[in-house]
Amino acid sequence: MDQERVDLPQSEIPVSWYNVLADLPKPLPPPLHPGTGQPLKPEDLAPIFPMALIEQEMSPERWIPIPEEVRALYKIWRPTPLIRAVRLEKALKTSCRIYFKNESVSPAGSHKLNTALAQAYYNKKEGVRRLSTETGAGQWGSSMAFACQLFGLACTIYMVKSSYYQKPYRRSLMHIWGGEVFPSPSDRTASGRAILAADPETPGSLGIAISEAVEDAATHDDTKYTLGSVLNHVILHQSVIGLETKRQLELIGETPDVLIACVGGGSNFGGFSLPFLPEKLANPKLRIIAVEPSACPSLTKGVYAYDYGDTAKLAPLVKMYTLGHTFVPEGIHAGGLRYHGTAPIVAHLANLGVIESKAYTQNAVFEGALQFARTEGFIPAPETSHAIRAAIDEARKNDGKCIVFNYSGHGHFDMSAYDAHLAGDLEDYEHPEEKIAEALTHLPKVG
Ligand SMILES: Cc1ncc(COP(=O)(O)O)c(C=O)c1O
């Protein structure tokens, strides 16, 4: 009988994170100082990040040991299972094998805790008292609140205003785990106040919430900032997903033909798929697909350019696919995918043609989610459902391929979105070219 679920013993939780910077076919364009436009120096980041994470951000080492304290906490839910979606395969009448790596089994319900724990650990070790951060859908904020709870740190979360009201139960999670949560833009920061003055009704955006959280850290000595995606060290911590997946596939004698994950800032995509980069470079037939919403199509319609990571231009300039740092997305339900940019590593690989990208509108995504939920039972997060939709479309080719996707989180707090889809109330939205062209006129002049 074919094995439907592959579990690893806890002794096989990876002992090191994999740093893809060591294997990139060409070096990554350097991040630049937002004020001077010069390549960023480690000390430039010191006001907002602890030194250990700054070193990881720039490290050329292929393997970085996972501290024993972090590995011990990974045991709460890791290793995560790799599951064969046999009932979905049957419903699709496909000759393809579909597997998913289930990252939704963490206490906070997504992959985000893999890096939240690591970041809280290094901050605690360097004497930080409080962490500030932003959250879109609330997945990152809740993971960070739990990680701070475990390490005895205070946690302040700026939650994108539209999600703050759309997703009250994620807010409850953050409160349960001891975090304080503010709808962003808020009047607690100069960047928030400036945006509120210009548009009191703004729904907020990740770019704005990042500005508030960075400002909070930069203006308080006992506080540092944490980011749940985009940065190299976040993708590094998320590599546990791909490393475990590789081992699980190996145990059942499978070799993947197609790897798929959704992309917001790029952390679950990077962590899941990039440990396979050496295989991809040796075998160009291995396809790696990044999936994003048509309402926020950074990879499929953005430009590859230096841009600010946040609206108030406090974060470093990085070269990425961007829709412009002034981008304010429509209130689509995949809140975690509404970021104007992409991880520089992911953007670089897309630009080199190593990875592919694809965009879907939200009704198509929810149709995929329903088909998955009605066959496999698990109810995916709207973000995750982008990967599912693409996996279904790949499986429909019926070409006997081995398709593996990352199940980045569950959708138990996203019932209002499911209800809206079932009632036919979800609107599809394609981000218009004119808006992209306008936003790109605000790109910084670099070089
Ligand atoms: C379940 C889930 N998947 C994916 C994402 C997208 O983030 P990233 O691209 O960093 O993985 C989020 C972001 O909040 C999320 O909550």
C-alpha cells in the first residue's frame, strides 16, 4: 500500500538551517541605506535588530546551527507531517501524485512560528525587553506573541486596520499570548499619524504597519523590531520546512517534479522550496512555482527595482519585484499576501528565471480551497489556498508528475471569507496596470 502520511521522529528535526545565499547562481544585489543610498553596513541595522540576526542576514555560510533552545521548542509541533492528498487526486482523476507539507499544525496555525521562536530567542539573548512588529492577517502577530510569551518578552503588534476588524479572533490569540495589538495606522507613531491625517479612512497596509513597528523600535532603547517575512534570515529559519520535506520524500522514494507555495513576502515559499535549489540547478526540469493574488501581483506584474520595504521609507532599500511602496491593496481575504514587494532572494531567483510565478483571483482560489476541504478535510488559510489552486491546475495536466506544495496554514479564523465565497459575495479584483504605473513613479532613484 502506498504510504499516505510520512512522519519523522523528533530526532530528525534539522540541526542546522540551510542558507540559500551560499548556493545562489549569482550574488544578491546588496541592500541600501534608505537615507544615503549606500550599501548597508551591519551597524546601520543595529538600532532595530540584534547582532546575531544581522550576522545571519549577511552570512555566506551554507549551514547555520539551530540553537538547542530553539530546537527544543520546535519539538512542540515539529517535524510536521508530509501527507499524500489521495482523495484530492481521486476527485481530480489525475495520474499525478500530490503531497502537501502540513505547516498548519503549529500552535499558532502556520509556518510563521519557525522564525518567530528563533527571532525571540536571539533578542532575549541580547537583553532586549520588548519586540515590536506588524501583522497582516494576524498569523505572524499571533506567532510572535506566542514566541515572546515563551521567552518572557513584551510584544507590541501593529495590525493592518482592515484585518484588525475582519479577523477579531486572531487578535484574541495575540491577547491570549500576552501581546498588545493596535490597528494600523495608529496615533502611536509619527508615521501612523501622518497617514491618518492624509486619509483617516485608510484600510492600512503592511507597508504602513511596518513603518509604525520600525519607528517604535528605533525610538525605544529597550525595543527591537521583528519581521515575519522578506528578510534573508527569515527565509533561513523557514528552511526547516524544505529540509524536512526533502527527507520525507527520500524516505518514500519520491523525487519532486513540481514544488509550489504561495508568496506574500516569500518566507514559506523560500523556506519550503529553496532547500531544493541545488537539485533545481542540477536538473532544470524541476519546476518551482510561486503563487500570488491577482490583486497584489508583485512577481507577475511588478518591476524588478530597488524600493523601500515600507511606506514611510524607514526600512532599507532592497532590489525586489515591487508594486511601489505607496501601494494600498484592496481588502481581499488573503491578508498575508497583500505586501507590495517580495523577498530579495525570491525576486532575484525569479529574475534569473530559476523560479516561475503565477497569479489567481480570489474566487478561483476559494474554489480550490473548497475542493481541497471537501476531499482532504483540512480547511486551508486563504493564503495557502493559492498554492492549492496552482497544485490542482498542475494535477489537471494528468502527466504523472510528483507535485508537492506547502500547506502554510489553516483557515479556522477565516470563516467569514469562506461564508462570503459560498454566498457569492466575494469580488474578484485585478490590480490595474495604471495604478501600478502610477505607484512606480514613486520609486527611489538608485545608481
Ligand atoms: C498562512 C500563511 N501563508 C502564507 C503567508 C504569506 O507569507 P510568506 O510569503 O512570508 O510566507 C502568510 C502571511 O501572513 C500566512 O499567514
